[in-house]
Amino acid sequence: MQDLVESTDGQLVDLAVSVRRDALRALGELPGDALAAEDATEVVMEGLRDNEEDVAVAAVDMLSASESPESYPILVIAVAAVLPAAGHNRARMRAAERLAVYGPDAAADLARALVEREDGTALGADDADTLSDLLERATGSPHPTPEVTRTLVDGMRSSRMAERERAQQALGWYAEFSVEPLLVALEDPELRPGAATVLGSARDVRAVPQLAECLSDPDVETRRAAARSLGELTSPRAVEPLLRATDDDDFRVRSEAVAALDRLGTVGVVVGIETLARKGTPRIEQAEEYTRTLQPPPPVEVEARTRHVEPATPAAASHPQAQRAVTPRAETPAEEPAEREVPAIVDEAERSEPSVPVARDGGALWPGLRRVLDAGREARWREEAGSPGR
């Protein structure tokens, strides 16, 4: 019910706001199960969706005070979907505080409701904050309980794509705390694509071996997700499986593998080329041939400068030192600092930060790749000669 009138400044004012608010408060004061009354649940739901947040807050207060067993599931749905859809953040926080009274199970139920909400929208930062706040209130820690993690992992089994994506998104919030359950999920073909996707957010190198195995999975989406996540882990151990994935039958997997190697930066170049060199593959010669086609940076031209010398007497001018003084000479450019030594095959690369992306236009790639090729050939020669090298 609304009673709209125009104010003196031309704005519409709903005079019935106080009526709707007071009606919900009165409903909460009824003895017994107030929601058992005819149409009571629908009245409360309308109050939660009301345009005026004061009315929505009154509906939350009514549910909090009610002894009805129906109040709990309505609060869960209100926090997960109804109140955020209406933009009622204050009412949502109030409802979440009430849910915390029900303990850790309420967090798992909220996680399930977030995945299954009907509006089809992606989850946002407010959803992450709400779930973490509820976890902290209910358990003393914002980290997910095992039940919350299981609930979200099971959400990746949904037949609806939007629900699977929301489950993956929510797991991404807590990926660093969910590595072991996600590694177990990789063993299930139904969960494998989603688990492979989320593990990239965990940045945990424990996932490298199993993600590398996923690159041979018959499912294309699993291979794509594994390649993408391996690129996020920035581990030298990911380079060799990614190199193999660049020969995948599916161009989308090949593209993800190349992009992942690019994200690995210097680590990808050093370890990748040295790996190819040690294996004696013809690709090292192909890569070298490619670098020969690239043009090195143009040499820096140094402008010749002549020092100004005051006129001298004929006797002084004939002196050898004076003759050298008036001879024009080009300034010698400052000596360039020595280049950093190429890291050792794996151990040093593991410690180096992959902060320099691999250029694909031949610009920054020419000197770097040339140096790496030389180091790769040296490593292969040492291996063939049985010498440990320097």
C-alpha cells in the first residue's frame, strides 16, 4: 500500500511508509507462530522488497523476533538475494547479524543460497564481505569452514552454468584456504574444470603436478583451465608442461598455453629454452633461426664534440701536448653495466621474479632470447660432455 503525495519541492512522498513499517512490527509481536497466519509470509517478503529501507529493516526485525521455524530460511534468502537486489545494505547487515546467532551452519546455508539465487547475476564484493562477516561472527574467523568449502565445491556440480560460475567465484575468495579440497576435486571429472580454474587463484605451487596432468585431459575446457592456472602459479615447473600444451590439437588450449608462458615472463623464457636445449629438440634451432630474423636495436650514435682551446703562442702550439689538445675527438660513451648472468636452470629461476613479460613483437625479445639461447646451448654441451659446468 502506498499513499503518494507531492511535496513542496516537487518530490513524491509516500505517506504510508510508517503504516507499512508499523504493521510489520505488530506482526512480529503476535504470540506464537506469526508466519503461520494466512498470507503472513508474503507480507514479510513484500516488506523486504519495499522501496523504503525502513520498511525492509522492520521486516528483518520481525523475522528476528519471530518464533516461527520459517523465519530462518526467509532470512537466508533475504541476505543472499532479496535485500541486495533491492539495494538495502543496512537491512542486509542487520539480517546477517541475526543469522550469526544460528552458528557455522548459517554460513554454509548462505553460501548455498548465494550460488543458487535466482537473479542470474554474478557475485560481487558486497557478497564476499557479507559471507566473510557472517563467518567471523559465527566462528571467530573470516576463513571458510570445511562445510562452507564443501558446499561451494558441490555448487560446481550444478547443471546451470550461472550457478557453477558463482560457485567458482565464491571459491576464488577463499582459494588459498581451500587448496586441498580443490586438489581432491580434480580427481572428479565433473568438478575438474571448475577446480582447475579456481586453483589459479590460490597461487599455490602444490597444484602444479596435478594441473600439469590436466593438460592431457580429454575435456577441452579442463585443459584450457589448467593452462590458464599454470600461468598464474609462476613456477618454473609449469614451463615444460605448458610447452607441450602449445602443440595441443585445440587452438584454444594452444592460445591459453602461449598466454600462460607469456605471464611467466623471464622464468618462462629461461627455463623454457633451456629445457628445449637439454632435450635436444629441433625447436631450439627453430627459435634460434627466428631470432636471426629479428633486427637488433640500432647503434647509439655519439656526437663528436670539440673542446674549446684558447689561442696559444707559436712556441706553445708546437708542443705535443698542445697539439693533442686541439685535436677533435669523439666522447667515449659511458661503459654499460655488465648484463646479469642468466639464472641457472631451475633453482635460480625459482627465486627470480617473472616481472619482465616476453615480448612477442621482436623488440625486447631479441637480446634476451639470444642470451638465453647461448646459455641453453652451453647447458646442452655441458650435459653431453658430462661436465658440471661452472
